[in-house]
Amino acid sequence: MTQLQRRKIPDAAIARLPIYLQILNNLAATNVLRFSSDELAALAGVNAAKVRKDLSYLGSYGTRGVGYEVTYLIHQIKRELGLMREWNVVVVGAGNLGCALAKFDGFLSRGFPVVGIVDNDPKKIGRTTSSLTVGDVGDLKNIVRDEKVNIGVITTSSAAAQSAADALIDAGITSILNFAPVVLATPSSVSVRNVDLGVELQILSYYEQMRIESGSKVQSAPQLNSVGAR
Amino acid sequence: MTQLQRRKIPDAAIARLPIYLQILNNLAATNVLRFSSDELAALAGVNAAKVRKDLSYLGSYGTRGVGYEVTYLIHQIKRELGLMREWNVVVVGAGNLGCALAKFDGFLSRGFPVVGIVDNDPKKIGRTTSSLTVGDVGDLKNIVRDEKVNIGVITTSSAAAQSAADALIDAGITSILNFAPVVLATPSSVSVRNVDLGVELQILSYYEQMRIESGSKVQSAPQLNSVGAR
DNA sequence: GATTGTGAACGAGTTCACAGCC
DNA sequence: GGCTGTGAACTCGTTCACAATC
């Protein structure tokens, strides 16, 4: 497979690459140079054939009989995921969660600097939270243009989430991370991923109940990382 | 399909039931009495055949030519998901996120009261956060037994997450919601779901990059709600 | 006429198993 | 001998399409 023509990588494989990357970063930090598909599979909690197939979508970067090089694979995964650059983020909704995220190191350290936070509540506009001043939702268009924002994060109430999404899309945003417990209506040209704790707990509840009902002989749930994309 | 023998509902369908439930609760709040699979499909952003198949796993609760009754379906989904009762939650890790979750209404309001929070840092033990006092991680076993805890939430650093998981499992917990960006090693009898913002952003990054590379003709990502279960 | 419920067709994702290469 | 890369088989999930029912 060549590099020129962009390969079509299955969504399921894309969702696992960040996990492999995290593990490989840990290996690199402990000076591990090489790994086999078996080793990565054990660390990622998946099977080795899946690891090999997933990595093969990136190209043939392993060596038969030997394995894969940690730093080289980190590079290839980052390239594929678009992590060779930073992606600027704007947060809509300056409540508890929004402010916490704006402060949160994890965004910047992973290459997703939060360059703006806005709200529609006049009481919140103008407040400062960790070097950012809460702007008006009406300024979104300017912020997105001036700061070259790529990703919008919605941390509003569920009632306000759809209009937040509309405003982001109107401002030209095409990737949204939504924390409000609602299904957003968006054009199919926009990627949406949902993080909803209620949903997660309710899924756990189902398997927990199964376990109890059947005298704890339940096979357990699937382990994936996820939220939701559209 | 009868009720006595527990139906095996596909994991993919289980993951959608909480979304349907959320939407139906909204419909009930606006006094809508009935809905068709087409209507729910539009609100949930999926197709109608999928809605019908998903609901059919619960039993045959619709009426041909008419549709489904909102309150009756809410009841059936809650029954299936194990939401006819409360599930007590304990939080391990009393940092920013852990304390925020302990205070967070969304847990209690959805039937998942947080009955305890623990940490291994002596500086944090004894602090009070919204009617809960931070306990010692060593007390987990007692808390789980005395408070009849079913679900553990891990909000520790990634370095401490595995030992937090071990402690929870040792205390008898079989459902874990993990916010630390690591893959936990757990027996297959334990359900784990992972919430990792970094992973979500990196997935968005991939589709965003595709869009840019190909002159914005990208088909967008799949929309699911998720995190990860094992 | 409208809408469900569901086999059957289809498609995506996973795993197997082995040829190919170090 | 060890490990990758990958067609082929298989499993799981989605969608179609239509008979059954109100």
C-alpha cells in the first residue's frame, strides 16, 4: 500500500490507534526499543491478529521475525491520526465542566490547545479562567477565524447544546466533542463524538444486572474506547 | 420471545438503549404519548429499521399501524438496562475530576448515587466534598460491603489507575468506569468502560485531517456513544 | 393506510491460519 | 525459529423488504 493514495482505514481501527499510541509512548518512556504484536496486544487487551491488521493499515512497517520499532511506529500512528500538528479547540459553555476543561492540562499536552471559551450568559462573559476570558457566543465566528480553531467542545446544558452546535457549524467548525446528553442534529459533513457519563453508567448497569440475575456467570461487556462520532 | 429466559441482546443495541431512553424521557416531558420508529430514528440520528430491531430485542411492545407508547417503552428499556433500582457508586481518586464527579448531580439524578470517595494521599484523606468525607483507599472493602456499592469510578492519575482497579476488584466490584488514560488489566468477569478525552480528540483529529487533505469531501465518522467496556 | 416485527441479504469487523521474510 | 502481513473464513451488526397486524 502506498502513501500517496490515502488508504481507507476502518473506523474501528482508527478508534484503536490512539490506544496503541498511548501504550507505545509509555514503552518509549521506559526505553523499550521494539515490540511484537503479541506484546502490544497483551498491553492493549486485544488479540495479536487485530494488532497486526490495524498496524498494517498504516503500511508495512514491521519486520518479520523481529517485530516493530517503538519510535518509528509512534511516528507513523501520529502521522496517520493527524497529530504532527496542533489542533486548536474552542469550548462553548463556561460552567463547571467547561472551565475545568479549559484549565485541564491534558488538552494542551496532547496537542489540543484551548484557545477560547464562550458562553451566552452575560453573568459569565468577561470572567477569567486560567489565562482565558469568557467571550460571547456571538463572537464564535471571529474566534474561529482569528485563532484558526478546528474543534469545538460543547459543555452547555442539554437545552442549549443544539444551538451551541449550530453556532459552531455556522462558524465553520467541522469537528465537535459533545458533553451534553443530547443527540445533536448536524450535517453529515461534521464529525461529532459524544461523551455522556449517564449513558456509560447505564451500559454498566445492564451488564451488572445480568451478572446478578444469572448468578454471576456473565460474559462481560466489550472493551472499546469510545464516545460517539457521527 | 419470552421474558423468562434472558434474551441475549447484542452489545451494539445495548449501547443505544440509553440514548433512546433519554429521547423518550424528553418526549414524555413534553406530553407526547406515542412515537413511531421513524420519529425516534430521526431524533436519535439512526435509521428506522435499526430502531425497530433494537426495540424488538426488548419484546414485541409496539402496535402495528400505530407505533409505540412512550411511557410503556420507557418502562421496558429501564427494566432491561437494570434501571428499576439504584446502583451505588464509589469514586477512587479525590483530585479535581473525582471531587467534581462526587458533587455532580447527574449521577444521583440518573440513579447512581455516589456513596463514597477515597484516595491514597494522606493530605486528601479527611477532606469533605459535598457531604462526603474522603476515605482511605484501604477502607474500600468496608465501604463496598457496608454501602452495597456496585460500580467503581477511577479518577486517579494514570500511574495509580491499575492499583485502584486492583483494589476495587479485590473489594468485590465488578463494574468500573475508568477516566485514567490507561488500559486496565482486569479479569473478564469485570466490565470496564473507559472515558478518555485524549482518545476522542485524536479520533476527531483523524477525520479532520482527512477532510483537509481531500478538499473537504470526507464522509465523516460514525456516530455512536461510547467509551470502553471489557 | 400505516407501522411493526423479522427473516434474509448485505456489509463491517474479527479471527484464523499460513505463506513470506528475517 | 520467530514474527509479520494478509487472504479467507467467520462472526457480528446493519439494512432491506415484506408479511402480519391494527
